[in-house]
Amino acid sequence: MFADRAKIYVRSGKGGDGHVSFRREKYVPSGGPDGGDGGHGGDVIFVVDEGLNTLIDFRHIRKYKAGDGEEGGKKNCRGKDGEDIIIKVPAGTVIKEAQSGQVITDMSGDNKRVVLLKGGKGGNGNQHYATSTMQAPKYAQPGQAAQELELLLELKVIADVGLVGFPNVGKSTFLSRVTNARPKIANYHFTTLNPNLGVVDLEGTGGFVIADIPGLIEGASEGVGLGHEFLRHIERTKVIIHIVDAAGTEGRDPIQDIYAINKELEAYNPEIAARPQVIAANKIDAIYTEDGSDPVEAIRAEFEPKGIKVFPMSAVTGQGVKELLYEVNEMLQGIGEETTVFAQEYFPDSMTGSVDDAYTVTYDEEEDEYVVEGPKIEKMLGYTNLDSEKGFTFFQNFLKDAGILEELESLGIQEGDTVRMYGLSFDYYK
Ligand SMILES: Nc1nc2c(ncn2[C@@H]2O[C@H](COP(=O)(O)OP(=O)(O)OP(=O)(O)O)[C@@H](O)[C@H]2O)c(=O)[nH]1
Ligand SMILES: [Mg+2]
């Protein structure tokens, strides 16, 4: 398991309830309503932190909750808002809904700050509900509910060029030679466990970013070695440098190696396999063959007819490295600027506003009453003066249009039965 995937739970803050209270004044027998509004719940906000490059922090803390809004108080006192929670992630983090795996947002490019879950709105205090006919409203609006989601965070680094190849072929050596990055280099397999990024500062060009990833081996797509999950880090790259040990220092045949790696790329994602590729025939300083044949020529003869260019090089001595870089730069120029950005597939309720439409209709056996609840109902109750005939007709029409009457009927409601909504009760008549 790499530190570039994490599953976390997030919850926004609940809105504080509105308050019911009445003014107490000397010589005034019963004052007007002065119940304050509830505070808003805190939002769940994701921001990009350029200083981060792994999701390791999310292995230790898995639950992230914003603060709840406080209840309103007497004397029109508004409840305190709940605190937002700000979650910092590295650039290139793709946020998905955990169950479906669908993308909610891709924290890359200009997308540096996203309100993923909005806090619930605070409820209105009873100060809002006084009307000429209802002087002493005993109703206040409850705060909106909190929202929660299980999220999958996946880091897909943003680089122009990806390095692929077997372990030990010299990927990290190459990165350290051509960029400012200083990855670990060692003569054993799987030295690299997390991706390394480096910037190539090539004379006369704008430069580009290279991602060095762990080595692949045959069967990686079935989980052999480190598996192939980390290939997600080259999903956004435009060009692939396929590094092969042309000297065959571990006894493998370079041509077979190239085919084996390409097969693994294909198994992970055919789109990556189809991306423009160049072959870096590395370790030419170590080539020795008994019959004097040139393995680089063999690689060329095999792959150049397929349109893949082959560059002999030594990442250790630096021989041939410049030629390869200029070719890659040329390829990048031809492809243009845009990086792959993952489009939104999953829409949390609070991003679309549809949370306001939700309502429930239930039957309360104990009280022998039908209960209608939901934020939209509350809102309507808040706006409507039910004491006036006009207001009441308006509210009835709303119940009909929203499909609530139909639901009540399907639950078996009879004329004269009681319907309860947020502290208001009335009898049902057609
Ligand atoms: N002779 C020679 N040795 C090289 C060359 N490039 C790399 N090496 C050596 O090969 C070994 C592996 O190099 P790394 O750069 O760590 O290889 P890697 O592909 O990043 O390996 P993993 O991270 O394990 O996948 C080290 O001992 C390097 O010194 C080269 O051009 N010539
Ligand atoms: Mg390495």
C-alpha cells in the first residue's frame, strides 16, 4: 500500500436550531418574539498545498468533521457559526466518492480550493414568524442537517513525461542526472517506492516535468512485485520514456523486456500504452557481448519500424542524454499544453442544492399522526403565514405540487387524520 491513496470520512457541520423566546419587558405583559437564528454549520473545504507530495497524513487521521452551528438565543442573539474544516492535499489529488469510485473533483491546475460539503444552514428564530395575525409564534426553524461522505483520495501526479521500465534499469539515475530531483539510487530491485518528480531545465526550451515511478515486472497487473497501481502517476503524462537495460546486466533480453512492460501498460490502461513513447537504451557504458554484436542495433531493428525511436545512452556517464531530452521536448511541443483533468461524475447534494428538495413522509404509530419533515418544508413554513387564508391555500398547493399529498395517501391517510410538521399540526381534508 502506497501513501498515495487514502480513504477518509468527512462531515459538514449541522446548522444550529432557531430559538423560540419572547421579550420580557417591564410593564409589557407579553413581549414580541425574540428568538435568534441558529448559526450555520461549517463547510468541508479541500485546498491544494504545494508543499505536500504524498497522502501520508491521511493514514493517521481518517475522520474530518466541521463544527456544528450553535442554537440561536434570546434577545435575537444569533448562534455562532460552526468552524469550517480545511483539508490540505497535494496538487494532483483526485477526490472520489468511495462506494462508486466516481470522481467528485480533481485538485489540479487552477482548481486549488473546493467546498466539498456545505454546512447546514442555521434555522430562523421565532422572531421571523410574527405576523399581524400571529403575534406569538411558538415555532422556530430547525437547523439543516449535516452531510457526510466517504471519500477516496488518489494522488495522480502532474508531469509531462513518465519513466517506465523494469526495476534497476536506471530510471532514478536518469532523473537525478537530468533534473533537480535527488531520488534514492541503489543496485537492488524496487529502490523507488513512491513517485519522484523532477524539472528538466533544458537550454533554449521551457523545460518540463518528469515522473520517476517504481519498476514494473511481468505480471504486475496480477499483483506481482509492487503491482501496477502506481501507474496512475503517469496517467496524466503526455510522453513516456521507456528505459531498458540495453547491456542486459541482469541477464534478461532487452527486447523481451520492452514487450513485457508494454503488455503491463496495456493491461493497466490501453490509453497509456498508446501514448507516444521513446526507448532509452541505457547502460551503454556497460555493454559487452562475446560475439561483438550491438544490442542497441537489435533494439532499433525491432522497434524503429514500429515508429518508436531508440536513443542509446548512459545515465551514469551522461552520454546520449541530451539527444534524448531534445527529442522528448520536441514531442511535447507537438502535443501542446493541456494536461488530463478528470471530470466530475459524482455530485454531492450540497454541490447541486438538491438537498433542499428532500422530504420524508412517515406515520407515527404512537401518536397516530402523519409526520412530514425536510428542509424544504421548513423553508415553506418559514415563509408562509398559515393564519391567513391565502397563505394556507398556498401551502396546500405546495404540498400537492411537491407530491406530499400523494405520499400521505399512499400511506393510507383518511379524512380527519392529523398531519404534523415541525410543531404544527392540522387535520387532513381533501
Ligand atoms: N553501468 C551503468 N549503471 C547504471 C546506469 N544507470 C543506472 N545504473 C546503475 O543501476 C542501478 C539501479 O539504478 P536506479 O536508478 O536505482 O534504477 P531504477 O530503475 O530507478 O530502479 P528501481 O527504483 O528499483 O525500479 C544502480 O546501481 C545504478 O548505478 C548506466 O547508465 N550505466
Ligand atoms: Mg528508482
